[in-house]
Amino acid sequence: MRAQAACLPCYLTQALSAARAAGADPQQQLAAVRAAARLLPHLPSTVTPAENSWRVLMEVNRVLGNDDPFRAKKEESNRQMLALYPRLEKLVAAAGDHLRMALLLSVAGNVIDLGILPNYDVESAIKQAVEKGFAIDHDQALRKELEKARRILFLGDNAGEIVFDKLLARELGRYGRVTFAVKGGPILNDATRADAEAVGLAEVAEVIDNGNNQVGTVLSACSLDFKTAFRDADLILSKGQANFETLEEERDYPLFFLLRAKCQCVAEYLGVPEGSAVLVQGGSRPAKPVAGAGA
């Protein structure tokens, strides 16, 4: 997926969210957004929205003098979602189809995105996911691949959200060995090893990091160890919008994408209403042509 004109306001929203998360005063917030705005004419339309977001956020971090502006917010999200974990466990245990419920709860957790949705409503997201299900639903294709999978790679997304993913990783572990990948460094509210440790992900999966702090999963920037795990996986479950943006054109890997379409661009690209939950098999739809603005 390539950057589009509608992505540009989102970059500014992320810049402001980062400044606010860092506790910046009004003048610092203005400086951060202005620094982001100066980059907009130079952002290429030939790369993914996630890659442009990373360029903007690194400049914002430089202006703020803070390489992890969301750290306190991430820790808070982990604590809040861990308090929900016993209830989420009961929902899975009570369901007739444990895997299905774990998938739905995991995608509900994808609403936790402090970059573009700082005022998320987890309770509403859980209700919506359970009642509406997936706008694109490749559940059966996923199960077919799981039956053959021995090595499952789960690409995590955000702090707090990984509490929901912990339930899903446990269910996936009934099929094969699960490796859960987090970021190699802080960016936005993306989960890192510290977040994985905080929520006890190692109880249900081997935890690795991808060796970089890029938004999404940019394979060319990843560590050799991560690339090896990616290459050797029998099934890769990719969480979140940024991972979808950066990986959906990959055709040589056994990918499934689990996400909420949180913006107009991704929703239109997928052909679903904005806010929809999707479970889509990689390579099941043709790549769209480049569209957008920028240098």
C-alpha cells in the first residue's frame, strides 16, 4: 500500500499526539507539529504510509528531545488491559469456539492506537467485534493453514493491545510453536520487549524483537534473526494497520492480517467501511496501483 494525500493530516495528528503524550507544553507541541509540517512536501508517495509516519515521528522525537514520548502511556495501557484479562479469559473459556473468540477479542484490542485514536473505547470495541464479526472473514483459510503449521509467527502491534493478543497466542499454541515479535525500539505506542515482559507474553510464546523501531514491519530494516524467523514460519499472523500497510504486497510468505481499518485510506483499500474488523489472507486480493501525493 502506498501513501496517499489523505495520509498527510494523519502524520500531523501523530505528531501532536506524540507531543501531548510526552507532556509537552503548548509551545513545544506547536514546535513538534511545525517540524512535522515542514517534512510533508518531501515525503515520497512511492513508500507506505507507515514508512512516512516513521520519518515524521523521528523528527518529532528530535524536536521534543524524547526518544520514547509514549512510554508512560504504554505502561498505563498495559496496566489497564491487564486488569481486564481475567474477564477476557472467561469470554474465551465460555465460547463454543475458543479460537474464534480469541480472534475477535484480539481485533477488538487493535482499537488501542494512541497515535491516531487517543480516545479509544475498549468496551465498545469488544462489543462491536463480538456482535459484528469480520467484514472480511478468512477464518476457514486460517484454520486450514493452522492445521499444517508447526512454526507460527505472531507480529504484535501496540502496548495494551498485546494483553488481548496473549489470549490469541495461547490458542494458536494449540496448533504449533508460537513466536511473538515486538519492536526493537520505541515508536508511537508500539509494543517492545519491556511491554511483552510487563504483560507476561513469555508465558504463552517465545518473544523476539524485529531489530528496529520502524512503524509497521519493514523487512529490509529488520535484524537477521527476525528475517530468519519470518522466512521459516509456516504461518504469519500480522496484527494492526501499519503491519498491513508494510506487508500486504508480500506474496512469498504465508501471511494473514488481523486489524481494524481505522482510517479512510485503509478502509477504501480493503473495500470495507471505516472502523471494520478484518481477517484477510495475504495474497488473496490484487495489489492496488500507487495513488497519492508528495515528492
